[in-house]
Amino acid sequence: MSMQTNGREITMSEAINEAIREEMGRDENVVLWGEDVGAAGGVFKVTKGILDRFGPERVFDTPISEAGIVGLAVGAAMTGLRPVVEVMFGDFLTLAMDQLVNQAAKIHYMSGGTFRVPMVVRTTLGAGRRTAAQHSQSLHAWVAHIPGLKVVLPSSPYDAKGLLKTAIRDNNPVVFFEDKISYQRKGPVPDPDQDYTISFGQADVKREGSDLTIIATSSMVHMALTAASKLSEDGIQAEVIDPRTLVPLDSQTLIDSVKKTSRCIVVDQGYQSFGVTAEIAALVAEQAFYALDVPVRRLGAVDVPIPFSPSLEDLTIPTVESIVVLAHEMVAG
Amino acid sequence: MKTKGPKPSAEIGVEKLTDMYGQMVTIRLFEERVVELYRRAQIPGIAHVSIGQEAVPVGICNALRTNDYITSTHRGHAHCLAKGADITQMFAELFGKVTGYCRGKGGSMHIANPATGNLGANAIVGGSIPIATGAALSAKLRKTNQVAVCFFGDGALNQGVLLESMNFASIWRLPVIYVCENNQYGEYTPTKRVTAGDIEMRGKALDIRTAVADGMDVLAVYDAACEAVDHAKSGKGPSFLVMETYRFIGHGMSDVDRAYRTREEEQEWQRARDPIDRLRTTLIEEWRLKQSALDAISSGVAKQIDISVEAAQKAPLPAAEELMKHVYAD
């Protein structure tokens, strides 16, 4: 259920900025750090103005030190703060992996529930910006694989704001993936005085349809919606579902939709092998197999390091066209 | 001038010294019992003991308040005990019992205890270094005047995260004390063979107050800790303390032949530098304590350990429904 938006439209970047400001205003234990997040307002300008608003006691520029950025957040979160830290590119998560996977994810469990680690790691995913193999990956499956972490992938400004506010209030480590290419995408968001949050584990049906379910994440949701419009012109009604959070995953909404439509495509920008599309396809196969008219199909990134040259990069991630072609193939049976 | 830290060893008096002696004895007898229980297959998994290294945790933790933080390592029983852990709950955790500090979900390498400021032992070498540093940042931001002590071994000196964390601590002047327990060997490899330069230069290079102390002398350790605590609580920032020490037995329970060092070297450390013998001599010669009084401490501790082991052995294992609890916090 969406709140009234009064026609106000802001970008994904502004929505994230608002969520951080509102939560910092609401709880003095929310602090912010990362590379260039303060004075420069972040390389993508997402945290613009937050240093001026909340001051250097709560907003810090850090060295280029991803393991330290995340690791300090773990210690701070265990001792009363709620750090929101930025890892500038999702590719750099690899540098912080021990702190995220062996520390943040496990401390609550390993300590028998005595310590909590309420922290948010904001980072990015997504190709398409001609930044080659080390600035274009979508590594959300890496962290979704680890029990103890929650994983969020917003696709719209409205969802980004509501989900980030929930992430900051959550008592667990949350990895929040923002698609770089969506930062300037605008969408309706309620006025700042209207506090709203979006619960984790609630998929959103972005478009209803009866012939085919397209489960898509992050910016792939927009690819799927565009594809659905085209398919509609051809008489195929596609339902588009955005899980919004991978962990926890609202499998029920996905399964119910597939049972209704009997066909399912899963679209995600992570690598197709051993990734998010594989997990969701397996769920559908396990729980809705007898409802399927045709096998579940997947569209993920091609299993190559993301190439630099535009002519090659454009071949690596799912496109509107690839969804449309696959949908036709499946409906034709 | 009044300091913000604890009193130096020359001023603490015989009662506190005797208390520190009792703590070292407790750790020694605890660890000896761990070895014995492990060999009788009473403790599942792996365990690393720190027999010989007792002066470092005891010297450091006696300079701390209960709400000051520590982080520990895979060889962490002593840190937990020195910070005030209960022996029965320690054994219960080692046995995998639900009454243990971590409800049996952590074991030997993960004992954590918020009540004593123990943020947890850690089985990743160097893994707890940024955590202690983050706790110090948190203490500074929340203006609590707490200090965070980060224990790690010489093995962690060559983990990149140490450099990252010490840099953070230095630029932000965080109240954190890095305590490097140099026990001369990283697992089966001599530290010197794999560690470049003088260890203390690593602190100095980052503009961190650095001191080297005899880690076999609990009073030297305690005094070094007092200065570091005072430094931190006066807002002057981090310290890097290098403690020269020695583990008397192997890296882990399967390290029995210790081919990487000589028996002569081991005997030299054990005979001449045992930290418990050293404080015992001080208490007898300088403070005129009777041998019998110190022996009574040891037998009291041994009795307590018997009671604790028995209680921990009788405690229940975690029930199956415990498996899925605490993956996520509410």
C-alpha cells in the first residue's frame, strides 16, 4: 500500500538522501561514514548536504579502507551506534568481505544472541556505465548467500526511501544495493513530513498480468516493465514482481503469481551461474512445478568479467529485447 | 598531576598484587584443565591455550574498568577470564552446553560477554582489530570515557586490516589500545621469519604512541597498560603495546612435537621467565607473603575449577529448536 505522494517526484538519489536525513534526525545514534560521503557528498552525490546538516561528529570522510570502514561499523554497532556506511562500488565489497561475512553476519548467532550488529552497508551494483570489470559487477548474491545478513535491492525512489529507513531501524547488518544507473531516475515519493517505511520480505507486484510472471530485481524491474508494455501490445499480459529484499525473500508472492500465470522468467543483473536467478528458479521449481506450462527461464549477466567497450558491455546484461524474445518463446510454448 | 588512568603498580598494594596472582593461577589451571579435558575428548572441536602468556591479559585487564571493552583472539580464554568471565560458563561453552556464554553456539574461539565488556574472541586472525577500533570510535562519539583494548598475536601483524584500523585510530585519535602478544610463533612458523622490521615501528610509523614491555612480567604489563589507559582517557588517542611473551605448549592440541623450536628454548622460558613464578617471588621476597598463603590460593582455584567443570558437565546441551534462534536479532 503506497502513501499519498501529492504529485511530488524526486530522484532515487534524493530519496536515499532523505531517508538518511530523516533517520539521523530521528535517532542520534545513527552515524554516517565512508569514502567522500561528507564534504564531497559522495561520488554519486547521494549524501550531499548531510555533513552540513548533522556536523562532523556524526558524518565522516574515511580513508580508502573498505575493510576498516565496514569493520569499524561492526564494533560501533555492537556498542550502541547505528552506523550507515558506504562502500562506493559493490565491487569493493570484496575488500570488506571478512568483516561482513565472518564478523557482522555471525556475531549475533555466535554470541548466543547477546550482541546485536545494527548497521547498514550502502553500496552499488549494475553495469552499463562503461566502467569495465572492477566497477560494474552486481555481487548481491555473494552476501545473500550468508545467513545473518539482510539484502535489499530497491528499484524506485519510493521503495528506496522506505526500505532504507527500515534498514536503518533494523537490528541486523543490512546490505543495501543501489543501481548506479538508477540514481537519477525520478518517481513519486511522499512529502518528507510523512514518515513511512516498507517492511522487509514483502514483494511488490509492479504490474499485474495473467500470462507470464517476470520476477525482476533492482533496475531490471524497469526493463521488465518496459518489456511488459511491449508484450501487452502483442496480446501477452505479463505480471512483473519485484522481491525488493532478497533476504528475507517473500517467496509466497512469487509462487502465488507463478501458479496464476503458469510461466516464469527471473531477471537479475548478477551473474547467471550460481546466482539470484538460480535461487529463485529453484524455489519456483520446488514449489510451483506442477503449475508450470514451460520450464522456468533465467536472464542474468553473461558469465564474463564485464567488458569495457560499449559494443561488448551491451551484450552482458539482460535487455528489454531479451526479455520480450524469451517471453514470446515461452508463451508460444 | 592527577591522571585519568589507574594507579601504577608501585601504588596498588599487596592486596591487588595478590589478586593478580590469583587471576594468573586461575588462567593457568583453567588452561591445564582444558588440555586434560580435550585429551579425554570432553571438549569438541579445537582449542588453543595460552599457558605461559598469563601476564599479558591479567596485567592489561587490571588496568581496565568493567565497562571498558576488549576484543580477543582464537587463543582467548585468558582474555575472557581476566576481564571477569565466570569459569563455569566458560567451561559450559567449551563443552557446547546451552548454559555457556554463547548458548553453545560459539565455543572456545568465540566467547563473548557484554556484562564484562568482552566483545568477543575471534577465530579470524586480525578479525577483531577493526571491531575494537569501532568500539573505541563509538565510545568517543557517545562520550562515555571507555577505552577499547584489542588483543592480537604476532600472527596478526601481517594482516592488512591492522594497518587500516591503526590508521583510523591515529587520524581520529581513538581511545583504543592495540596489544600485540608476541609469543614468537605464528602457529608453527617463527615470527621473525615472516615479519619484516621492528614490530614497534609499525605503531610509530602511524604516529601512534608505542611501548614495548616484558610480557612475562605482569607488573611491567600492568604499568604499560596504565599509561596507555591514561593516554586514551585523556583524549590523546591510541597506543600500540608490544608484549614479548611465550606459549609454553603447542599452537593447538594437535601440535605436540613442536619441531619448529627446541626443547632447550622452551625450558629457558619456562624456568627463568614463568610469569606466575615471577610474581610469586615478588610477593614472598618483597611483600613477605607466606608460601602457604600462595599455595592456598592455588588449591582454592583448583577446587573451584573442579566444581565448575562438574556443573558445566551436568548442564544440558542446546535443544534442536536452538538451531534457528539468533540468526537474526528481533
